[in-house]
Amino acid sequence: MKINHDFDNLVENYLFAEVASRTTRYVEANPDKKVIKMGIGDVTLPLAPVVVEAMKKGADELANKETFKGYPSYEGYAFLREAISGYYAKNGVEVAADEIFVSDGAKSDCGNIGDIFSKDNVVLVTDPVYPVYVDSNIMAGRKIVYAPSTAENGFCAMPDENVHADIIYLCSPNNPTGAVYSAEQLKIWIDYALKNDAIILFDSAYEAFISDDSPRSIFAVEGARQCAIEFCSLSKTAGFTGTRCGYTVIPKELERDGHNIHKLWYRRQSTKFNGVSYPVQCAAAAVFSETGLNQIKENINYYRKNAKVITDTMDELGIYYTGGKNSPYIWIKCPNDLGSWEFFDLLLEKSNVVGTPGEGFGDCGKGYLRFTAFASYEDTVEAMQRIKDMLK
């Protein structure tokens, strides 16, 4: 019996597990201190009322023989996929309901999509990067190349024509940097993918935070249907971090290596996934109703208000940052040339505030730290005041 030794190539500790470990040790040693956590991107506001009512109604239907549901469709109930398709249409993007696969979240699909691709493919990720893109491909034994995202390019890495890639992970608005690709920049990536016969795996989990004319979907850009798969999540859009629901869009015409990608993913899902529960899909459909969109917008605006508190503080302190405007993440340059973990420890010990060290997202994250806007408004204000007191 042999295990998968590609796991030996993973870093020993997952980034957020190390953040949690250091935080727990500090809290246990200092029980009298109030620690404000602004590191992990978990939401804090409750689900919207219309969403909760839809979930309750769905659960009630399971209590009656006439409305009981068993196994859901592998690709999701039609009523939810049609609601998602309508949401795309409201944003000027044409996506058919039968091109949508409902899942338990974008994280799962971003990792699982590799099942349908050979391990011989070269994977390109931007650096800094959401660790799941890297770790899931290390587990599969694929070669990974990096496109540097730096202050010089506004943390929006662009392709190098001298580097070949078969699979390309892009995230916009970006986790962790909060940077957003323009339509012109995405077109360059699309042209690069088409030239290399590659597929772009586009993570749009934070699209609901976009407040200007930046693309909410890669399918808003010409050529994407020939080279892209899009993942999205209700975790940040509607507070489904604990409820678990997302969706993946695969154009029906997308093909590579003599195979239809849409059909391959359906085959994978029907083998390894039994779908999302009926009450959760009812709740998800309510998100895309007129009432639902208005209610979740209130929550998103609450987090945007928090983000502005953070960016205003960074402006006052003269600290460079990206994100905050179209993203719940604020990516800051550590002051006084401190390293990421150095500044993390200093913040924790002197201000009792937790961020996420940028170094954990890749080499280009060294010397940076990520804050999230998902704490309460009161805690966000208090945390920023503590930081100002520490640094001034």
C-alpha cells in the first residue's frame, strides 16, 4: 500500500491554521485581552430574512410526502440555475441555465476541477495566491509556475509570452490583494490562453463587491467562452460561509484534447458529488430575487463601510495598500520594512489585532499583510484606532 507522496511537497501547516494557532496561544496566555480578528475572511452578519424564510419553507416541504425531495439533480435544481442565469443577464452577461453547476462552494470546485485534467498540465497562478489553487495542484503532482503580482503592476499580474501554461487560475476581485482586473487586462489573459490552448479557471467569488464598471464575470469579455470556466460563491455575496452553496459555469462549447469540458465535469460530478440540499438551494434562489438582492446589498454595504474605515486609516498613516474599494480585502505594506510574520506578531502583541501575513500567500506577499472587512463595524473602528495608537 502506498500513499500519495505528492502530499509531501505541501508546506507543513496551512496558512490559516498557523494564524489560528498563534492567535489561540496568545489568547490563552492573555485571557484578559480583547483580541479583534480581521484575518480570516468569514462573514459576521446573519443571512438575509428572505433567504432564511426560503430555507425554512424548503425544510417544511421535506416534512410532507407530497413535497418531499430525495436526491437533488447533480447539476442543481432548475429553479436555482435559472435564477443564477437571470442574475448574469442583469449584469449584461449571457449564461444559459444548463451551463451552470450548483455546488457546495467555489473552494471545492476550484480544487476538484483538476480531476478532469491530466497531471501533465502546467498550472499558472498569480503570486500572491489563494493557497487552495496551489495546494490542490501540488496534491495532484502538477508543475506550477508563478506570475508575479507586485506594487509595480498594481498586484494585477499579466502573462509572460515566453512562459507556457495549460491551466491558469485568476481571481478578480483578488484574494488576497483586493486588486481587480479591467476588461482590457482580462482580454490579454484570454488571448494568451487561446494562443496556448489553455483553460482559465476564473474565481469570481467577490464579484458582488465591485462598485464600478470592472467586469463581474470573465464571460463579459470577448473570447472567454472558448477558454474559461468560472467559479462563484454565495459565501461572501450572501453570507453562506456556513450554509455552503456556490456555482460553476462551463460553456457548452468549451472543448480541449478532443473532449467536451462541460460533459467531463458532469461525469465527474455525477460520480463524486450528490448535490446540494433542497433547503439550501431554495435559500440560494431567494438570494437572486429582487428582495434578496436588495437585502444582501445592505450587508455588502456594511462591509464596504468597514473597508473604508480601514483604507481611511491606512491613508492617514501613509501606508500603501490595494483593495478595499471593490473588495472586502485590504492588502497593506507592512510599515518600517517589517516582515509579514513580524508585523503579525507585533499587531497581536501590541494592538491585540489579527491580520493574515502576506508571506503565507506566496513570495510576492513578503512584507505585506491582509485585513478583512468582515468584523463588526465597532470592532473595525476600535482595531484601527489601536493600530494608529501603536504606529503614531
